Amino acid sequence: MVILRELLGFFCMAVQLYIFAIIARVLMSWVQPNPSNPIVQFICRITDPFLDAVRRACPFLVIGGLDLSPIAAIMLLEFTYRYLTSIIG
């Protein structure tokens, strides 16, 4: 039981870090960073697959030039985080 609790705690921490990565991705889209920067490449590489999946699942989240998929992704991850923390107790 302790191992499961620790594993869920680790997963909760990973979800929070992923939320921060999505926020960083959104902020980067506002300032147009250098795409050859390794940090920019890393953030794009880890967030784009999930954001692309959200865009495919809910195509109505892209309205003109405004992409609301990061908001939906963060809400989904936050729901997951709250559910996991309720299991940990």
C-alpha cells in the first residue's frame, strides 16, 4: 500500500510539472523564442503530442487564430491531479 501511495504521489508531481510545461509552451508562443534552443525544443517535444491529441479530440477549441486547447489540457490534467490526490487521501 505504501508503494502505491508513493507511486501516486510521484504521478501527481509529474502531472503538476506537465501543467507547468504547458504554461511555458503557451508563454513561448507569445514571444516567439529561438526554435533551435534545446529548452524550447524539449518543451515542444513533451507538450505537443498531448496538445495535438486534445486538438484532434475537440477541434472546436481552435477558433480562428485562437487555440484554446492548452486551457482544456490544463483543466483535464488538473482534474486528474485532484482525483489522484483524493485517492492518496
